[in-house]
Amino acid sequence: MPRPEFQLPPGYRVIPPSLNMGAEVVDRPLALGWAARPALWYDGGMLTRAALQERVDACARGLRRLGLGRGTPYLLRGPNSPELVVAFLAGLKLGAVPVLVNSLLGPRELAHIVANAGAGVAIVAAEAADSLRALQRAHSRFRHFVTIGPGEPGELRLESLADDDPSPLPAVATRADEPAFMVYTSGTTGLPKGIVHSHRWVIAVGDLGVLRAAYRPDDRVLATGEFSFISALGHGLLWPLRAGASAALLRGRASPEAVLATCERLGVTVLFSVPTFYRKVLALPGAEQRWRLQLRYCNATGEPLGLATYREWKARFGCDIYEYFGISEFQVLTCHGPVVPIRPGSLGVPFPGVDLRVLDATLREVAPGEEGYLSLRGDDPGLCLGYHQDPARWQRMFRDGWYQPGDRVRVDADGYLWYVGREDDFFKSRGMAVAPAEIEAALMELAPVLEAAVAPVPDPEIGNAIQAFVVLRDGHTPSPALAEELRAQLRARLAPYKVPRAIQFVDALPHSTQGKLLRRALSS
């Protein structure tokens, strides 16, 4: 298969010195004549582009009266909703810095984020307010505590802040390299890191997302994660709004049944989720008949999808799942979608205009078929501005001008990237390096296996024994005989030293709030 050739749109990744992300997403579409086009679909209605601008501007005037302005951070927490979207975009237009916080984070993580962000205003959905309210009572972190929905005495209601002035509100003329918003990592390797993105991100990475996804004007795009998950924020909200499509909002928990019912009800055509979601859907008998879906294609990120999952989804639902790789410090780094011929199991190819390479330990580019470190030129305008209040940690991510997030990949002769695993997930067994993701992918190609995870078990003779944790599909019963049968099948697929010593059957695997597998929880 030849290397893909891209047709780049005019102005691709051209970033003006002055740029406001809110104006780019809310105001620019009206200037293009899209006022009557849908912007948001949700249970209860739809907002056109013109209606979205009116609500954003009314909210922005209210937030300005609370003291929000250029460079001031404020907290946003809650499930995806029209109100949360409006509050996010309103802050961008003011030049304020929304800090998106996942509503599932625990008290320790939340306390760290509140202290680290330094926000004087909190806007939180009523159903996600209790833990934040407890911090406010204990430490009085916020000048204003604003709720989306019912609040308590002394708290403000977001809807009460809006005024009835119908005139458009001009966006603050921010520089392209000014801070625009913050997200926090899930904290799987320590306390969450505050990642600061600039206004130019909406073009530098937004153009990549739009190129990859090839949105159509009639597309309705749904991301199953909260918008505090940067992939959902980009692909599920900002990119379709920039491209002329619309965003569909999932309210509540992203169970397979709830997501598919929302897709049917809101007419979703493009879906973004994590591999675990697709595996759970495939475990539902007859799911492809239970819901009337209009999906053009689906997308997966966060961890490897697995070839078996792709093939079964394609056979049962009739559409592709495009894998791509992203990091919170950038977002989408590899291109796999309608504009790139699919190579199932791969992450796609580097984007045009993005210097993304696979380098060895000496920073030399590896040959096709060899493993190396995924490396991005450190001056790429899509890269975040750094970690909030932690510049030393940010600088440790670079080697001689290359940003290296710690992921190992290999590249084939046609430029497609294949995921090997995170460097900090590797472990030694019998003196050989073991990549858990490789063994997990092999396990998930076996018919009885729905999901799998691999973790090391300390062993005095070989360093670490390999332990596999397996979730079985319906119709298969855990037994020592089945475990041995799976090990026997793996011997035909893997080197002998990679075959797990033991297989433990479990009901579920631990995942982060963003859907990533938590292997360390299996080793503890």
C-alpha cells in the first residue's frame, strides 16, 4: 500500500498573530453564512449557530461581571451539556482561561487541581457539585460558586448570569500564543498535571483533526468522554463546529446501551470513544439489530483497539473504526480516517506539516520495522505551552529539541505507525523486555477473550513472571482447562518467553476516568 497523499485545504495550519479560539469557533461560522446550521444536538432540543452565539455572548457578559477577563482562570466541572459548552466558549471569548475538570475525579485529585489552578470562580453541574462544595466550605477557594442547575443558598445559578442584550459581543483580541484553556491528566502516574493550551491550538491541531475526520455539513458527531478529556473536546466539539458540522451531547454515564440509544435518538453519524466501549458493545448479543444507527464511521483512542475488535465491529455494524494516537499535551498526533486508507491495527500515519518521527536512544531515525520512541519537534505550534506551575517537569519531556511522551512505536515501509507500548509499562522477564500491549493484543484475538491486561509478578529466578488478566465473552466459563487452552494458542502467536505463566479470569479490568487501562492497579 503506497504512502497516502493528502489534499490540503487553503490556509492549512496558517496561524495569525492575533487569534481568539472562542471567536474562531462561535463567530467565524456566522461570518461564513452558517447561522441557520445546527451547532449542538442534545436531549431536549437543538441550538443553531446563531442561537449558540447569542447564548455564549449573554453568558460572557455575565462572567465578565463576576470579574473574569483576559488571563483569569475559572473551573468548569460536569458532564457534557449545552450549558457547560456555553460557559466554556464564553470564557474563551473573554480571553479567560477555562480549566476543565473531570467530574469523576476523587477528592485527593480534585483538591490538588483546585489548589494548582488558582481559579477564583467555579462553575459546576449540580450533580457534580458536592465534592467541590466540600472543598469550598473547608478552604474558601472561590470568590463565586456557580451551579448549572439547582444550587444551595449563597450560590449563583449560571442561567441567572445571562442578560437579555441581543447585540453580539466582540471577542477579546488575544495573541495566538496566549493561554486559552487548561486540562488535567488523569493522574495515573501521580497527581494530575495541568496542561496549558494556547489559542493557536484551534488551528495548529484543529486543522489536523478536521483533515483526519473529513466532517460533512450534515454530520452529527458524538464523543463519549467528558470534554475534560481533550480528545473529546477537540474531535467531539471544537473540530466539528469549525468544520461546519454539529456536535451531539451525551448526558450521563457512557454505558454501551446509553451511547447507542443516544446515537439513534440524535442521529449521530460519527462516533468517538475508547476501545473498551467497542468491546462492551460487541459483548451485547444482537446489538447491531437493537438500535437503528446511522454511523458513517467510528474512532478509537486511549489504548490499542486490537485487530479482532476491529474485524468483529466491521462485520456486525458495517462501518470502520479508525484508530489514532493522541496525547493531552497535543491531542491527535497520527492520521487514520476517511482520508487515509485504513490499515487495521495501526495508528495511521504522521500528518503533513507535523515533524513526527520514530527515533532510537541516540535520536537517530529508525528503519522500517524497528521500534523506537515517538518523537515530536518541540517547536510545533500544536504542542501545549507547558505544565501549570511545573516548568521543570515540562522540560524533562524534551531531548535535544524533541518532545518524547514515552511511547514506543514501530513504522512500516509505507509510513504507518504501530503501537508497541509505553516505556514505563515495559518490564523484564528472563532478561528480555516485555511489552504488555503486544501480549494483550494477541489474547484479544482469541475467540473467548473480550478484554485482557498483562502485568508483572516479581519472581526471584526470572525477574518477573508474566500474569494475564482476562475478561471472557458471554458463553465461556472460567476454568483451569480454558486458561491452559488460551496459553497453548498463544504459543503459536508469540515468542515462548512472552507467553503468560498464569491467566486469571476477572469480571472487569480497572480503567481511568478517560477509559485507559490501569495496569499498575493489577500489580499492586
